[in-house]
Amino acid sequence: MAFQFKLPDVGEGIHEGKLVKWLLDEGAEVKADQPVVEVETDKAVVEIPSPKAGTLIKQHSKVGDVVKVGEVLFELGEKGEQSNYVATKTELPAATVQKSQPPAPKIPTPLVSLPSPALSSEGGKVLATPATRKFASDMGVGIEQVKGSGPGGRVTIDDVKAYAASGSGKAGGAASAAGGAGAATYASAPMSSASSEVHEDFGPVERMKISGHRRAIGERMRKSVYTMPHVTHMEEADVTWLVQVRERAKADAAAKGVKLTYLPFIIKAALGALKEFPQFNARFDEATQELVLRKYYNIGLAVDTDEGLTVPVIKDADKKDLLALAEEITRLSDEARTRKLKLEEMRGGTFTITNIGSVGGVYATPIINYPEIAILGVMKIKERPVIVEKMVESRKIMTLVLSYDHAMIDGGVAARFMNAVVKRLEDPTLL
């Protein structure tokens, strides 16, 4: 009997992929774990291996097709076997299903959500945290109307936002009725999507398609801003000594084939501060309302690519020396720009660093890489006159910016964290 291989759920919020290339033709013999097809997700181009051996009797999509998670990609069988598989309605793309059935009627939502037992389709109460219930109430959305995507069907804040943005619920009315300024802020932001507003143009325009990668970036950034109260703390470090140390070490590193930038030093400084202030190496568990302090240190690097921002992750960064960090930075950055990163190389980050100064700029307010708690931005090193022991000297000054979740971290703690980073950058012997 033929085996139908379906596009697997690879996590990280990926729901579909575009078929880039078939690596084997129909009729080819396939070994277990042999790559069969290349698929481009929101994150990277990945090779999809076969979980078992057999003959590739049917390719169910062609190059350029967008395949949803759970749809059949290909079939394996015995040599000479024919495919008799027909996709069911539920496995067809959403657009195909909608053409064959009338749209579901929209259910009007009252301006103020009234308390209700919030029954699920199984007859039980809707699973949702108090924070999610309050958010739904502020948005004017009846939580019993929202389908949950969390564990066990739990309704999340993202589910409520998606429901409101789809036009199925009336968001915004409850915010004004509730009278809270915070509620009004929550309600207004998600409703500003292109699907809910009509704009006119008064001159020539050019339309640019938004890639799946760019959409994924936007969704994650909006989630971060909507769910975390961002505050940015700025500090300056006199890195004159560090510049000298790096200049001396750069030649030795180059002799070993390693490009030594300032980033490994910055990572080392950040690691020292993270161990001193573990709440910055954490995530917030919405379901349990707990701050989860990670005891491992995986540093994400925001890399500017032609396809948009990509964040590869250096795993166990605290266990690597400067040269090992430099090698990882070069490798991951190159793979990010050529879209050769593996999915596991973009997972598991605990703290992100964005080197804005490599491009330019004076100051920035980076957005936290959800579900992390903070992000460190590094600006360009500039030579400036500084008073040192009552004398004016020319010094190398690096500007640092830290964006953090103010709901989890107070300003005083953030200032002390930055002081810990600066102390290590100004004295490289502490790294």
C-alpha cells in the first residue's frame, strides 16, 4: 500500500512552504532519510527527507506551488505501483474549499462582552488565561467565538487578534466603553491592517509583493510590540582599550583564517551581564504566568539580508572562546544571506544582539525578538573628545541601546544590566 508523505509541522509558526525543487524524479528509488524535495518556508530553504525507503510513485505538487502543512507532498510505494490517492476536501488549500461552499455568516458582537460560560465546541469551558480573557473583553470579542490554537485548544492573545482582524468580531467598541486608555491602545493597533482600510493614491505608484519571509517578520514584530511594553535604555562605553586589543588580535585571528570583528567581544560582555542578571535571559510563560529563567545561553544575531531580517542563533555561546564565536558569526551570517540556514539554527534563542552600527546610525529602539525579554542594539563606534582626569582626550565611544519588557523588568535593573555590559567592554580583561 502506498505511503503518503505530508508536509510536516516544523514549528516556529510555519504553516506553509513553497516548493522550490524536486531532488528526485517520479520512479526514482528513495532511501530512508534521503532528501526528496526542497521547500522554502518563511525562515529558510530546507531539504525534506523521506522517513522511509521506497519508490517515488507520485509528486503531488509542482515547483512554485505553495503547500500547506498536512498536505500530501509525495507518495512512496512498490516499483510499478500506481497512485490512486485523491485529496479530501479538508486537505485542499483554503481557497479551493471556500469556492465549493458558501461563507459562514458573521455573528454580530455586542459592544460590551457580557459574562458567559464560554462553552467550547466540546461543551466545556473555553481554555484561556485571565490575561487573554481581559484582552478579548477589551477588544470587544466574545471569547467563546474564537477558535484556540494553543495546547488543548487554549485560546491565546494571538487567536483573539487574528479573529478581530479578520472582521468576524467588532473590535474597538468595548475599548471605549470600558473607558481605559490602555484598552484603546490594544484595540486600535490590530485594526490598522490593509484588509480593513481603503486608501487612495494621488500619483504614480509601484506595488511590491510582500514575501512570506517579510510577512513572518512583520507578524513576529507586531506580536512583540502588542504584548510587551517596550522601554529602551541607552548607554555609552569608552571602548578605546577594546579597540586596541582587537587591533592586536585581528592579525593573529586572520592568520588562522578567522575574521575578528567587535561582535565576539560584545557577545562576551553580554554573556557576563546575563549571568549576573538572569531575568534578561528569560521568557514569560503566559499560560502559567511565570518568568522562565533559562540556564543556557543561545545568542541570536540579527542579520540584514536581501530577503529581510534573519536571526540565526549561536548555541551555547558561553562555552565558546572569542575565535570560536567569530567563526560562528561568519558562518551563520553567510548562510543567512544565502538562505542556507537550517531551521534548527534559527531556533532556541534566549537573547538577541543586533549590530546596527555595522550599517550606520546614531540611535535606535530595537524591537524585542519575541518570546525573549530583551534585545541589545550596538551602534557605530565614533571618535569623540572626552574629559579624562581633567584633560580632553580623543576616545572611541560605542553607543548601546537595550530594549526590554517593562512588565517583567524595572528600569533600575535594566540600568544595572547595561552597567555590567559597559564595564566589561571598557575593560577587556573582564571578558
